[in-house]
Amino acid sequence: AFEASGEQERTKFRSNRMPFDPQLVEIKSKFDSEYRRFSTSRDRIGTYDDFYELIGTRHRILDAVDFTTSYTDPIHGDLLPINNDDNLKRALKTATPLLRVFVYRKSDLTYLDS
């Protein structure tokens, strides 16, 4: 029986992917130990408030947890905040197509204030 090599399997996987659509952004977000992965139109998250609501809804924490978000810069690997419209625009610009988002409870970050 024929067995495909690892490279053949990776190539097959890549060829089954949808082509890159510049109007979509793929978001992989992590809150505690839970991950969410989804795609959405860039137009749907035009403001930080839209983004905050989308992430909160996906993780089912919107009305229950006061949270903040950050993302990983794919070029330098830096963890950068998403806390206003300008930061969101920068984050979306780096998402080609994946935006890696980390969600933190604000109460867990209080040690930074002291």
C-alpha cells in the first residue's frame, strides 16, 4: 500500500486551504486555557469597541469579565496591546491572515499598576 510522506501530507493540507481573502481576518484568541479560532470581515471590526465586543462574545465573557487584549507581532514576536482604534488598526495590518490575540482579566494585571 502507498504511504504518503510527511511533506506530501503537508502539501495536500496546504492545497485544501481557502485562498487568502484580504477582506477577511482569521483570529485565534486565548482566554485562560480556552482557544477560539474564527474568521470575520475586517469591516465588522472597524473600531476597538467592535473588536472588544466580538472577542467578549466569542469567549462568552462580555458582561461577566472586565478584560483587556493584546496580540503577537508576527515579525518581531512582541506582545503588543490592543486597547484603542489605532492599536487595532496596526494589529489588523499585521494579520495576513492570522491575528493571534491574548485575552486577560484586568484584575490579573493589577500588579503592573503598583
